[in-house]
Amino acid sequence: MAEQKSDLSKEYSDDSFWKKVQKFALKAGREVLEKALVMYYCLQDSDTPAKAKAVIIGALAYFIWPLDAIPDMIIPSGYADDLGVLAAALVVISAHVKQEHRDAAEEKLLEWFGDLSSKTKEQAGKP
């Protein structure tokens, strides 16, 4: 099992992360991407300890690895396993997640998806 973890960690790179995100952003959905982006920005922070970075790299490597438990091509459940891994990793590293990481993730999501809260209100007929 330890061998698999280290092999999977080799799958991670910033470039492969951004390629996956760009290619599958709409299919993966906002919730999956939010968690991935928060962890990405936490990973980039020099204050984040090595143990937390190892957890993040493992989770992000799983996210970008094409051969996971539920193939990402299976809609709508293809990203359920990715969401579970990302959520579990966030729980483990939560003490190291700063508001600035969350803000950077939200800013990127707004750039990609726009303000979903205002769209939801418009659809519901609310001002």
C-alpha cells in the first residue's frame, strides 16, 4: 500500500493539476473544484508543513490520476470518489488551511463559473 501511495504522488505536478482542472471543470463541478483549489493554494503556501503538503499532494494526485475507483467519465457519479478523497484530505489538513487559501479558491471559481449565488436567486425569482 505504501508503494502505491508513493507511486501516485509521482503523478502530481502543478501542470497536470491545471490541465485536469481546465479539461474537466464543468463536469467535476464547483464543489469538487473548490476543495481541490483550496488544497492547491494551501500547498503553495510556504507556511504549510511538509506532512500536510504530503497529504495534499496525495489527494491532488488522486484527483488528476485517470485510473481511480470510479472513472471520471461516468456521469454523474464519476467524481464522487474524487470528492470523497478531497474532503477527507481537507479534514486532515484543516488546521493549515488559511482564509487566504479559501479566498484564492473562491476568486478562481468566480472567474470560471461567475457568481452562482446571484444566478440561483435569479432562477428562483428572488432579487
